[in-house]
Amino acid sequence: MIQGIVFDLDDTLYEQQAPFAAAINSLFPTFPANKMNSLFIRFRYYSDFHYMKSITGEWSLKKMRYERIRLALADFDFTPADAELDAFQTAYDRALQTISLPVEVHSALDFLVQQKVLMGIITNGPVRRQEDKLNALHLTDWIAPEKILISDGVQIQKPDPKIFKLMEERLDLTNESLLYIGDSFDNDVIGAKAAGWSVWWFNHQRRAIPSGQTAIFDEEITSFSDLNKALTTKMI
């Protein structure tokens, strides 16, 4: 029986494409609107793929952030000037200050609190940056700060199952009683399953299962409305 639910942050508790698109539109207004979703998916791919380089010191965080947008745009034969690429992160950070919880997530979190379901968050990223997002979303209204693990703060990165084991200690629950919900197959699904958790793959970007992988998740959810429905009907 599930007694605790732990969420990923980026593109799970809020829609990350909205601030991304705002930054792209402000700097690269000629980029085709009908390719924005595909560009965002490539951006997330390069961000996840190169993130560990910034952790190991092979790349600086600044270089990783530059390369992920440069490579994503290059996949669409879009090659801005270096100064424009350098400016993207500032524009993206500014747009992230305006993020908010989808109404479906807000409602689901209220419901889970009422049902006394224990909750937590596990997110990869720099502490200050992730804390800024958590504050913008007011997530500590539902989830206690000690139940939020930021990878750089604990020096463990998803998909390492150790970060999930640490959350088990924070919630005082066993792996069999925990559900993880996240959008990244490689970081969230594989990581949580390696720790012995149940997993819902929140695949609202409709990504394909990575090559060589199988559908090891317990459920695939493809919209915020379906996520709300699942959380408010299956957790009673």
C-alpha cells in the first residue's frame, strides 16, 4: 500500500516549457512556433545528457548551460550569435521567476494533505536555483523543507538509488510503500525503480521510451488533468 508520494520538480510539478518558450521568443522571435515543443524536448535531452559534466568539473555550469541551448537550436539549423546564446540563460532565469503551479497540481496537493499522505520532492540541480523555483511555486505550503532533496545539496544525483534511499529515511517509510512521479525516464523512472519504488512516468511531453529500455514504470500519465485524476482517485 502506498503511504508516501515523492515528486520530481522540473516539468512535473510545473510546466517547464512555458518559461523556456518565453525566453526563446524574447531572444529568437524568428524561431518557428510550431517547433517549440520539439526544441524544448531537445533542450531537456542535452541538459540531462551533459549535466554530469558540470558536476564532475569537466565543464563549468556556465558552459553546460551554453551548450545545451546551442546544441538544441543547432538540431533545427538555427545558429544565433554567441552573444545571443550567452543571453539565453538570463532570459530563462527571468522567465522562471513567473512560474506557477497548474491548477490541477494545486488541487491534488491539497487533496493529498487532507488525506494525510506523506509527500516529498527529489530534484537534480544547483541548490539556489532549485530553491528559487520551490519558493516561486510556494511548495513548502504542502511539503516540509526537510522532505525536499536537491541533488547538489546532498551530493547525490538521480538516477543514483542512494538519493531515493535517503528520502526513505526522511519520510520514515520503506521502498515498497513509496511512489515516485517524474517526467524523465532516465533519471526518474530508472532511478526510482532501482530503489524498489513504484513509479508513475509523467510523460506529458509524449517522449518515446529511450532506445534499449522497456516500460518498467507502473503507470504512464500524459496530462496534468490525468495526473490530478490519478492522485485524487487512486490514493484514497
